[in-house]
Amino acid sequence: MSPTRCGKMLLLMTLLAVLSGTGCGAEPLRLWEVQGRREVSLASAAKSFGEASMVFVGELHDRPSHHDGQLQIIQALHDAGKPLAVGLEMFTARDQAILDRWIQGAMEEAEFVNHFQANWGESWRLYRDIFLYCRDRKIPLVGLNVPREITAQVARKGFASLTREQIGMLPPITCNVNSAYMELMRQAHGHAMSESDFTQFCEAQLVWDTSMALHAMRYLEVHKDQTLVVLTGAVHAWKQGVPRQVRELSPHRQFIVILPEVPGTYDKETVSLEDCDFLLLGV
């Protein structure tokens, strides 16, 4: 092949990679459909989302492949013409103006990275493609979290330790941890703590999960036509985490839960519909 023709071929391949909307190195997603106990393609899974107004996609925060999978799911839904927004554990609800400026193209990447790091630490490179994809396609981003100092204090001292000012930083929630919820948390975390410490840990989880559920539903009450793709840690995305709170607050709301395969925790052999609807395989 001549140098000129070779150059044209390379240029064409580059353009195709860009226009496809997926990274060159991204492997096509393999999913495990829990109800059917079978492996399915992303395209097939996306068709089954139906009338779901929320799609929870869990992650282990430090796994690049989990974020690649999240991006592919966002891309598939966007390409299917679904009006989308992306809900984020990585930003608090009080930072919504920052996310809006980013999507509007009114903020340089360096400035946005500073805000990201203030919320989530030094992991921008793992999430960068998701944030760029949403910005370039004007897909709204929604901050769902509460200030980290709030949940940290609840975990150390309990919900009752919060001041009136701190309570005002939360959506209107209660924090009634019952024995069933504590047992679910023991199954998920397996913590060997004193009873009082574990109760406070459960209170922190409940504040976290309920607040994110409320922030997500508040957004959808205004934007009824959109599907909210929620990106959060696997324990929060697990059906007994944020989705459980959504179900208790809004029993008729439909959602889909997708978790990454984690051998020994979430895998094809042991996962059930009490955990999720799909597993991301091989990630």
C-alpha cells in the first residue's frame, strides 16, 4: 500500500473511532441477565429497560473497566434516542451549579477537575471520558450526594449528633434503622464492629442511600420524560441500597439495576433478582 493510501486509511479509521462514540480499546459489554440466567448483549439488554425511569449502574470506584462499562451503557441509551440525564454519587446536590456550567461549556476542564477533586479525590482520569461524553452531547449531570462530612459524622457519632444546621444540608429524611436493614448491611459488608458502632455505620448508610434516592426522584419529578442513569458504588446501586429507598418512597417507580461482576460477592452462580437485574461480565 502506498504511503498516501496508508495515511488515508489511518485517517478514516481514526474518524470512525471518534464517530462511533466509544474508545478504541473498549471491549463490547457482556451482560448476564439474572432473570433469564443467560448472557446477553448490551443492545438486547437495553431493549428490556422499557419504562424504567432509573438505571443504576454500580462500580468499584478504582476499576477503569467499570467506568468503561458505564460509558457504554450511557452511549447505548443515548444512541437509542432516550432523553437522558446522569446522576452522580461523585458530586453533592449543592454543587449542581458547577455541573450545569460544565454541561453548558462555560467551564474549562482544569477548573472542573478542581471541583471534581474537592468532591471525589484524585481519580479524574477514571471518569474523564464519561464527563466529556455528557458535556459534548449536552446530557444533564445531576449531583446526588450529601456533604461527606455529614455521613462521616453520622458513622462516628450517630444521626442524633447532627446539628440543626447540618440537618438543613440534607433532604427531608428520617433515619430509622431496623433489624432487617442491619442484617442486610451485615450481609453486604460483614463488619466486625461493636453493636453501637455498627448501628451508627448503618445510620450513615441509610442517610447516604435515602438522600441520593430523594435527590434523584426530585430531579425526575421535574424532568418526567428523562431516564436517569445513576452512577454510584456497587453497594449503593445494589437493590438493597438506593433502589430499596426509591421503592419505599415511590412504590410504582420502575428501575433497572446493573452491577459489575465481583467473584464471591456478585457473580453468575449466586446473584439473584434481590441483588440486581444484570451483571457486567468480565470487568
